[in-house]
Amino acid sequence: MEPAVAFDNSYARLPDRFYAKLKPKPVKEPALIALNDPLAVELGIDPASLNSPESIAALAGNAVLEGSDPLAMAYAGHQFGGWSPQLGDGRALLLGEVIDKNGTRRDIQLKGSGPTPFSRMGDGRAWLGPVLREYIVSEAMAALGVPTTRALAAVATGEQVAREQVLPGAILTRVSTSHLRVGTFQYFAARQDVDGLRQLADYAIDRLYPLIKVGDDPYGTFLERVIQAQAALVSQWMGLGFIHGVMNTDNVSIAGETIDYGPCAFMDGFHPQRVFSSIDEGARYAYSNQPRIAHWNLVQFAQALLPLLDEDGEKAVEKAQTAIDIFPNLFQKNYLRIFNAKLGLSLIEEGDEERIEQLLKMMTKKQADFTQTFRYLANEDHPALASILEEEKIQNWLEELEIRRGRDASTLVEHGALMRNSNPAYIPRNHRIEQAIRAALEGDFAPFERLNEVLSNPYEEQAGAEDLAQPPEPKEIVQATFCGT
């Protein structure tokens, strides 16, 4: 039984230089690994219909659903600061778009579906590990309340993929509010294709920010909206100890969602210069560098939009600079709001930033677990805090925090609830993800399924899941995470 998917493919109606249309490459023996039933319902798709042989074939690229119009999107980008004029979907195909139950247009994409004209000598495939990692982390992010792409399904291909070793292949079905990136705009700007750039901007505004069309300066306002979305997003990453790992401009979503979970990681022991990505040898995308890199990426976006901001080049640059200059303060306000909530504070006042930095310095010195430290705070477990930080310093800090809370608008009950809702008990810890992947390679998907189940409710402590809240033992620490290509 083929699922009834009401595709309405607006991107495929743009000119053909925006993409390459092609069908996914069939695989040998597709088998369903995981299906996200609640997301399917949200998309208006019957989950039972996705479990049929016909649907599994479509999720593996062996068939094309009625109404689907598969395409690989064209884009460019800066990768680790180096310019690449043509990147594009090298191992992904946009199957089409649906209007979900909330009236929002969503992309449905296969990732690992085979080579495209943008593959750049790659095989276009994914192996099981990165597919499971993206499924786990993207769904955990959604449960944590962070804007993100989603995972609808994971399918084994029955084929082998050659990386450092031969590994089983898999395909992820990814859902996004939009797969438009900063790099999509850079692609047209680099070619001096102003008509294409304008069409792309108009399309993005219509789809993502329709209310700004009525204003006097829709392109300038569009730039501001994207800056606001990225400032909000990256501050949420910081509040969870999340490190994206590959903040290239082709991985910056115009919709303000977290996209492309390659060598990403949530920190265990805190250090502001923590890096996990095996390819980030210069620590460009270290935890504490993420706000600065987000700012840099947005500068590239503003430069790409210059031809649309004003016919006068100098005025266009002035507009772009004015917009870009709001990012640092905007980010800092978001950052303070998020970290204050983690401390049970609903308002911001002078001295709050210093208080946060004092705590982070104590955590750095002791390499204290990021998530556990803040959860101890949320649970008012001060003895546990004193056991992982310097006892005298943390006691003095807690006393000052109580004085500060006395000036806050929230009551004692409210600040406790605010902290518990801002400090998760569970995150997708690296060692647990690696354990789930290793078990899956042996044919055991129970750890993967258990991890997803617990992470779907990250702010509530769950009986029987205490082990998933714990940081790794020294022998379990994951030092590096890897890109799947």
C-alpha cells in the first residue's frame, strides 16, 4: 500500500538552474529501521501506510511516490572559511513538500540516496552510523525545544558503503521547514545571477517570512529576520552545551533550524574551547567560537544579498552593515535570557553575565559535566554541586544567587519550575550514541530505540533511565566525532 502523501512541490516550480532533477538510485534490500509515527501524523501521513513494502521501497529510493518530484538543490558555501563556488546536494534528494496539520510547508528529503551531479566524486551514500546519529540527535533537539530538522524514517539498504572500512549502508528521511541555506544565496550571488537571487529571495520570503512582503524594504527585513533566527538558535545551542562541528555557510538554515548533524556533539566535561569534530583541526567551530562564527556566516549572507538591498552599492553596504551590527547584542540578550532561566531567573539585570561566567569558570577548572551541573542546580542538590566543583567557591556563588533571586519577579516555586524546564536531565551523550551504533552494527537496535524513547522527554526524570543521565566513565569518553561522507 503506497501512502497518501499530498505533495505540493513549490521549489520544483522554480527555474531549472536552481536544482538538478533526478531519481534516487535503487538499493539492494531495503529494510525499515525506525519510523517516527508522531511526525508522520503531524505531516498528515498515515504511519501505518509508511510501514508497507511499497513505502519502504520509496523511503529507500527504490520507488518514487505519486506526486513526488525528486531533485538535488544547488548551493555554494564557505567550508572552514574556504570558498567553494559549487557544492549542492551531493547525497540527498528533495522528494517534495507537504503542508502539515499546522498549515506549515515542510520539505521531505532522502539523505544517502545516491550520487547526484553535485556529488564531487562521492558515492552519494551514507553508512548506518551517521544515519542513526542524525536520527537520535535531531529528534532529541526537537524534544529539547530547539528548532531543527526532523527524522521521519531510517532505512537499511542491504548494501555496503566503503569508508575507512566497509560498513552497512542506510538512508535517512529528513523533514525540514526549508532546506534553503546561506550557501543557496551565495550560489547565485557568486554567478552574478541577480534575477535568480531575486527569485530565490522572493521564494524564501513567501515561504518563511510572508508578513514582511507588505513592508517598504522586504529584502532588508528578510536579512534582519534571518539574523534574528540565527541569534536565537545559536544561543540555544550554547545553553545546552551543543557543538555543531561544521558551521559552514552551506549548513546555515535560512529558516533558523539546526541542520546537518555530522560531527556534532553535546559536551560532557565543560571547556569553552571543546572540539569534537575530527575535521576541525584548527578549532574553528569550538563551543565558545560558535557565536563569532554565526556572525561571520551572516556577514556572508548579507554580502550575497547586496544586489537586492539597494541599487546604489554604497547604500546597499550601509544597509547590510547596519543589519549585521545588531547580531552581537541580539545574541547576548538571547544568551543571557537562556542562562538566566537555567539559574531560575526570569529577568535580566546588570551583573548577571558576570555571574554566569563565574559558574562557567568553576566548571572549566574542574571539567564539570555541563548537563549534570545545571541539573543539580535545578534540583537544588547543592551537596552534589559541591562534590564536582570547588566547595567554598560554589557555596559563596549559591549564596549570591539566592540574593539575586530575591530581586527577581519569579517566586520560589516559579524559579524552580523554570530551572527544571531549562535544564534537561537527558541529552544524547556521545558515548550512548556510539554504544547504540555499535549494537546496531551487530543487529541489535534496542539501545537505539531506548535512547530515542528516553530523549523524547528530556526534562522529566524517568525511572529506569538513570544510567542515561550519567556522564561517561573515563574509558567511555568519546574524543572525536566524524562526518559521514
